[in-house]
Amino acid sequence: MFGNIKYHWSYIWLYLLFFLVPLELILDHLYNIDTVFKPYRVIQLIIIIACITKYGTRFYFSGDRRYINLLLLFVFSGILSTLIRYLFADINLYLFFNWLTLFSINVLTFTFVSKAPFTKRSLKITALLYVSALALNITAFQSEGSSQLRFSGYFDNSNALGVAGALGFLLILNLLRKKLVTLPVFLLLSSLCIYIVNASGSRAILLVVVLIFAISFFANFQKVVSYGLTVVLIAYLFGFEMPQNFKINALERQSLKNQYEKEEIRLVLFNAGVDAFVDTNFMGLGISQFQSIDNFFKYVSPISKEIAYERKRKNSGLVTHSTYVQLFTEFGILGAVLFAYLLYRVFIRLYHLCGSNFPMMLRSTRFLIVLSLVTYASSHVVFFNHLFWIFLGLALNPYFETSTEWKKK
């Protein structure tokens, strides 16, 4: 279907897609656009339209359609929840259609990446471009708090930067496994990625990096552990330090206090989401309706008026701070079950892609990417997050770890 694609146009779009993921906010800030069609979204749409124009809809709907069907069912459950909610209360139609538009763009991008026929050469270029763009975030490190060293770079928040660093590390690790980069290059680039993970101060993502080494060790890939320790040592020599909120001493008590306050905010948002879920008789508020100012204030203010007023004043951060809580809050029990089944099918697919060999799956880069994404989703709402959907598509791409030059059939 694709013919000889050594220099195929689709790789140009893949390179652009992966290179601009860590730099999305640079594009957004250039135009200061706060709408659905931000510059990066326009690039995603161009890629989708180009694919459909070149290959037709069969590019998206050929082969295994289970993921598309499950995602369509998931969206339908959200629409059903929204319609039921509409019978009893007003809904924000702008938030509803905004969610549908952004989610549709991300799902189509996910499908594009999951079907792209990678070659070893294109995989190497993609990984190197992604890490080089990630490195540019160092120039934009901004602290999230006056007394807490957590950085977000060009991302919306530090957790997003952390998972981007972990994913960069896995891409470079995959190149080493394929012998597409030398050991010195691997050590240099992976040290940079680990340094960025550390700078984000994301404990969940730091835990994922530790799990990567532990899983690799028990899956008989001890070299990864030795390389990993070398990476940490090099990163330390480049200025690697544990974030302030990981240290216990008198000088950092204020930093710890701020961290506890942040944990309290997260707990408040979790509880507000659960209250909304119960209040709607487990049917959910409807797609993106928790982000409505009225709903957010209704469920958060009884728990913490201070947080409710602060978020209402800024008109931002109107989420439950977790994809899994947000699922129950907005999609209800049906949507949450469908999304859980989707993740189950993802792991089953990984198992089959790894030759139905469980130890092989554990040490595969695919599994470690999904592990990072699932952990990230626990502390961030990922429906709009193209980083999540692009890398989920990459993990499910059959040519990701077995890439080879395609020949015209």
C-alpha cells in the first residue's frame, strides 16, 4: 500500500509531529491563541487530512478496528451521560463540543502513529528529534513555586515534563537495544532525559524510572540496570540533584509545607469529583461538564471555599487532577468501565506483539511506555493530551520494535 517509503512524505510528518510535541507552548505563545485550533492542533489536522487525501479512510479503518470501535463506544457513553444530564440541568455546550473536537483530533493522530510503517532509519531520526526538542525545555525552566524547585519548561505543568523525559529515555533505550546508537551517545542523551525527569520533581515519574530498571533486571536485561546507574551518575555530574521536596532538613521545611498543601488540593479535587459522581446517581456530569465554573464551584466549595474561589478566579485547573477520577465524574460508571476495558485490550495487544511471552513483554519498550503513560494519567487528565495519544499509538505500532524497510507488494 505504501510502496517504497524510504523517503516517503509520511516520515516528514512523523518527524514534525514528534519534534513539536515538547515545544507546543512555544507555538501557542507566539500567537497567544486560547481556542481549539491552536498552532499544534492545526499541524495535527494537516497530517490527518493529508493521510485521508493520500490513502482514503481505509488508512484509518483497515486492519484491527477494535480500538476505534472501543473509543467510539467510550465517546457514545459520554454523549449519553451528557444527554441524561441535560434532562435535569443546564450543560455547557461549548465545553462539550470543544472536548469532542480535541479528542477526535487526538484519536485520529493516535491511529496515524499506530499504523505508520517505521523503518530503522526513521525510528532513529524520530527519537533523536524528539530528545533534541525535549532538551530545548531546559532554556525555559520555570519554577512552579517560590520555594519549591519543580520545573515545567515549555509544558503546561511539571508532571507533563516529567513523563516527556521518561518517554525520551525509553526511545533512546530502544535505539540502544537495536544497536542504532553507540553507548556514549546513549549515556549522553539518556542522562539529559533523566535530568529533565528529576527537574520536574514528579515523584510518580521518578518511581516509573526506578521500575524500568527493576523490571529490566528481573526480566534478565541486567545491562539496562548497569547503564541506568551510569546514567544517574553522569546526570549527577551535570548538576543532578533531588528536588527540594525530597529532602528533609530545616532549610527546606517551607518547601515540604508547600508540597503538603499541594497534596491537600489534589485530595480536595478528588473528593469533589467523587461527590459529583455520587450526586448524579453514578451517571456522571457529562462530557467536560466538571470544568464548567458552576459545577466546579458547586462541588469544590463545600470542601474548600479557598480552592474553589482561587480556581474560579483564574478560570483554570478546573479538573479532578486524575484521568481515572475524571472518568467517573463526567462519564459515569459506563464510560469508566469502557475506558478500563480499552486499557485492558492495550495490554493484551502488547502481550501478543511480544510473541505471547510475558517476560519478553515486561522488558519491551512498548510495555514500559504504556506503564509511564498509565502512571501519568493517574495525576493528570489526558483526554486532550496529544503526548499521551501519540506515544500510546507508538507503543501499539507493530513496526516500532521490529522495524524494517517495507517493500512494494
